[in-house]
Amino acid sequence: MNDTTGVATAAPPTHQYGKSRITLLKFLIICLPLWLSAKFYAGPYHEHVGLYLAGIFYLICWALLIQIALPWLRETPLLIALFLVFCAIELLAWQAPELLQGFSVSLDNRTVIGAHYSLNKIPYYGVGAFICYFILKACRTN
């Protein structure tokens, strides 16, 4: 669209690509406790569940939060960008661990974000992006 000065202005696309914020919020209400439950799991294979399964839900939660804030974003570019950012963080922690050493978020004396970086999480981020693609498609308004 052009305004009166003749300069092109960017406007969010119409509802054609929009998502239902209520549906996104419902999925977030489901996925956020699943992520926290995986982080606090203390049963068999708790290291794997806390690192890898939680990584799937972590990517899904971030995608849902971004889609609630910006519902007109397309699914594929958002999920590819999130996957690449998460992979870049894991690679950065692998190459230069001192950069991310002090960054962590704890809840009830348990670290939920940071402190455990692994290149083995990358495939799980891909699984999370794949699952989230269908979740975001289900939230479309059209």
C-alpha cells in the first residue's frame, strides 16, 4: 500500500494467513506443562527425557508464543528460522562454551533453560518443528 507521500508501507497481510489466537493459546496451555514435566521428570532415562524430549516441546512452545504475537506469519519460514536459531545456539555452545556458560534459567533449583547444550538435540528440534508445522496448520483461520 502507498500512503500520501508515495512511499511504500508494509502492512500485515489480511486474515488469509492468520491464526486463531485462542486455538494457539490452547495448544500452548497443553505444550508448556508437557515441556516443564519433561524437564522435571525423575524416572527412568530422566537425562534423555529432560534433554531431548523437552527439546521437542521447547521448540513448539516458542513457535506458539511467536504465533500468538504475530499470527500472520507463515508456518514454514517461522519453523525453519526457529530450527536454525536453536541449532546455532547448540553449535555456539559446542564451539565456544564460555559464551553461554553463565546463561541459564532455574525453576525450583532445577535448570530449565541453559546449562545443558548438546549437538544431539538438533534432530529433536527437527522433530519438534515437524510436529509444530501440523499444529500451526490446524490453527489457521481460513
